[in-house]
Amino acid sequence: MVPRSLLTATAGVLLLGAVGCEPALPEPDSPGATVLRERCRGCHRLSAPGSMTIDMWRVQIARMHERFAQAQRPWLTPDEERTLLDYLQRHAGQG
């Protein structure tokens, strides 16, 4: 028989995994949030759009673009990149 405390701890870990520790995105059904979830989360955890200013986001996007080029991986389409930047600009932190 499995101890109740172990079952409770396991359930908590599974719940955290299901819910995730990622931020709730503003406008979660918008095209920008979709690009962020589908393209960025494939490699790393998401950051809340308000966690950086738009200038900081631009640096991060440029850095990721460079990393993708170095790894010879396909980058965002021009439309995806514009959609993502527009979304981040609307929801970026004010610094």
C-alpha cells in the first residue's frame, strides 16, 4: 500500500505539471499569444510579456533570431515575428 502522503505529494507534482508554472498570458487567444506559446515554448519556458520592456523584448527576439541562424533552424515567418512583436509591445512592462 502506498502512503497517503506520497500520493498527495505525487498528485501535487502532477497538478503543477498540468497547470504549469508559466504565466497566464494576456489576450490568451490572440494571434500574438499563439505565436508565443507555439513557437517559443517549444524550446523554453515562457516569460510574462510584462516582465520586460519592449526594448528588452526586441533584444531577446534578436538574440533568439541569431541563435536560430547559428543552429540552422527555421526562424519565425515575417508575419509571425511582427505579430509577436506587436503583442509584446501591447503587453510589455513599463520599466
